[in-house]
Amino acid sequence: MNPTRRTILQSALALPAVRAATAHWKPKLGIYCKYSPANMAFAANEGFTCVQIGGGISPDATGEELAEIKRTLDAGHLTIAALNAGGNHFEPKVQERFVKTIELAGRLGVSFIGTSSGAVPGQPLEQQVQAIVKLYESRYFPACQQHKVRILWEPWVNPFNIATSPVGFEALLTAFNNSPYVGIQMDPSHLAWQMIDPVEAAREFGPHIYNVHLKDAEILWPLVRRGGIQPLDKKKWWRFRLPGNGSIDWRGFFTALADAGYTGGMNIENEDQFYYPNYDGPDFTTSFKEGFRIAHAYVRQFVPEAPRA
């Protein structure tokens, strides 16, 4: 009998699971945010050990500007777990900017960049996958190899992404044939509102996860029961929340990561409207900070405190 993709992935979990069973689990816990000295000071003061940066650092930053950023991070004993970059990868301007982001990651010593996969709307899945492989291998992988950077797909549902579910993950990972330049940025909230089990997905794809967003999704069941998931009145029947305020089984999710031996970054992403507005200029608002603190307290029930850099 030929092994299926699922059995191969499950078998790959065996060794990491043994390692996790014999060692204290020590992932890095941080926040996803724009860079500013004030935001980094907040992260350090709250006891976080890493950040994921999604803005605030120009790909064209000078060497001295990057040196100052590194000094700020070192002062707070913080590491950058990953950068983040969006856009449609089939647009030439996005490709140019993304290559610069890969170069920026290399200059900062950052190994991962979270993004969407790219998409060719209207084309069959197999053809889209083939187009993505061709694009990455010709446009991105030379820079990834030079700067030691891996591109991570997040299951964020948008027109420029086919890596939105286990079906998309499997199709892409199979086509890229275990390339060292691609992987998954797991965000369980994007799976939960699609009615996909994040715990099962984390177990199936554990060896391919290199960065994690900690964000919850609340299903507004009274709206679903009245209008279904495609309501005629277009009412939104789900919303992003802080961890613990939605439908995700966080105990099960963290256990799946621990079983997989995951020790990378786990960054709280605050898209909870109860704690907005989020920024005042480049810096966090008071309400946004409070959201991070509340999420931190909740997550600490499940995640051990990692040593500071």
C-alpha cells in the first residue's frame, strides 16, 4: 500500500514527539506588531522574549539604522522571530518589494518571513500551485538561499492566497518537495472560522510550522443559526478575539505544538476590536497594550516562560 501524505506527515511527528517528551518545552513568546522603540520597550517590560515585525522597518534602511534597531532589541533581550509582508506575489512591484524584504531579513539575521502564497484567481488548484512553484524558484529562492531565509504561508483568507487550509498546505508542500525555503506560519484563528480544526492541523503539519500567531476567533452562533454562513443580509458571523475569548481549544493547540517539539516564536496578534484603537502614530495605544497584557496572562497558563536572550 502506498503511504498517503497524511501518514507521511504523521510519521514525521514521531521523532519530535519523543524529543518533546524528554525535554522541557521552551518556545519563544512574543507579540506581532509594528516596530518602534516604544513598542519594543513595552514588549521587554511585559516579559516577552520575541517579536514579529509587520511594519516600521524600511527594506531600504541604512546599516546604521539597522544597527540602532539591533541595539534596541538587545537592550530588551528580544529577538525578531519573523518579519511579515503581504501583497499579490504575481504583481511585479510586490515581487520587487518582497525580494528586498528577504534581503532585509538577512541583514537583520531573521530566518522567516510570513506572507500569503500568491494566487491565480479562476485557475484550477493544480495550475495555481505550478505557477507559484515556478515564481518562487525563479524569483525568490536565489535570495532565500543567499540570505538563509524561509518563506512562511499563513492561512489568512484573501484573494492572493491558496494556503488557507490543510488542502492548500498539502498541495503546496508536496509540489515544493520539502524545499528548505518554504513552510507554514500557523494562525489558528483563520482555520477556526472556516470550521477547520486548528489542533488537528497543528498535529498534521507540525514539522512544517516555523512561526505561530496567537489569535482567537469567536463564532457568533445566533447569527449563524438565523442566516447561515452566507447570510442574505451580509452580517458578519465571526470576529477575531484575544486568545481565550473565542472557540479555539488552546490547551489542545499548545499540546500539539509541544508534541511536535516546536520551539519557535509564538506571537500574540491583537485584532480584538474591544482593545482598539491600536496605534497612536507608530506606538501602541493604552487600550492596545491592555489587550496584550490580558492575552499574555491567559497564554501563560499553557506556555512556560522561556529564558531571555
